[in-house]
Amino acid sequence: MAVQSWIDILRLSKKTALIHDEKRKIHYLFPDGKEMAEEYDLSTDELIVRKWRNKSTLGAQTQWRIEVGEPLISPVTSLDSDVIKENCSNPIFMQKNTQTSFQWRIRNLPYPKEVYSVAVEPSERCIVIKTSNKKYYKKFSIPDMDRCQLPLDSSALSFTHANSTLIVSYKKPKEILTLEQDLLKELKKIKATGEGDVNCKTQ
């Protein structure tokens, strides 16, 4: 089963843990050289950040790619700089999961809720967001569902809109919920180091 193969890959990876700033930080090193880093809230066990990086063909480390959490902020440049930077009013897309749902937030979308169409494309294994005014279009996959090779279900999808932010939710299937619970139990067994006077004990 694909879900089992993904949890096996996670179990076989080399993992280190750090407790710092009220977060449990886990670093995974996979046999193929890929790295994954996660941060969990210590009090709620909620996943705050997941990011990936691999080695380039020449063996150098690539930049971290954020899968879950706030996008990396580019360094601030001076106003008279010649550097071209993204307009701060452009839509900002990010994944921010809850305990029961995969969730994506797209900020800077001021249009009313009835303008949006959010649908599952089962053949392409993705979610598509469109607006009737043709001002925004986005197609994205659900990495956790892909890794576990689980089919997408339209009935699990919902969306809402408030404060110029479109919030798209996809209810996690029971296979994912079980996998996450099992993984969390394993992560809590890893002896974690601490920084400063932070308590190093795992819970």
C-alpha cells in the first residue's frame, strides 16, 4: 500500500530533533540525499512548517522549498535599488494545514466569494481555482495525497472568503490522519536537543 511505503520511507530516514522556541523541529535525511525539515507546535502538535531541499547535479545544496507554512521573505532592498521585486499587492499562496484538513490561503484576493470556482480535477490529481472575472487562476496538487497515492474526492473540498483572503480546505482522509498520528508518536520518541535553557526532554 502506498501509504505504508511513505511511512516506511519516513521511518528509514535519518532523523534529528531539536526543541526550541516552543517548537519541535525535525530534520529528515533520506537515502537519496533529499532533506525535509518540519516544525511542530509543542502545545498543539500542529505542523507549522514543512520544507524540502535536494542536492544539485553538482552536489551543491539547493535552496529550501516551502511546502507548508509562510513563504520565505526576500531580503528588503532599498527603494532606489534596481532589483525587480514582486508587487506586494500580488496574491500570496501558502499552505497552512489544520489537524483535520489540508488548507491553503491566498491573500490579496479582494473579489467577493461568488466570483470563485474551486474544484478537484481527479485526472490531473489537482485542485483548480478560477475566478469568473478572469483575474486569478491557480492549479496545485496535494503533496501528502500524492505521496500516499490516495484518490482525490470532490466532497472533501470546501472554501470560504474573508478579509481579501480565499481559504481552501480539503478534509484529510482517515489514512492520512492515521499516518500523521503514528508519525507523531515516533517523532516524540526521538531524543531531542535544546538550545539555551530550553527543556530538552521529549514529551
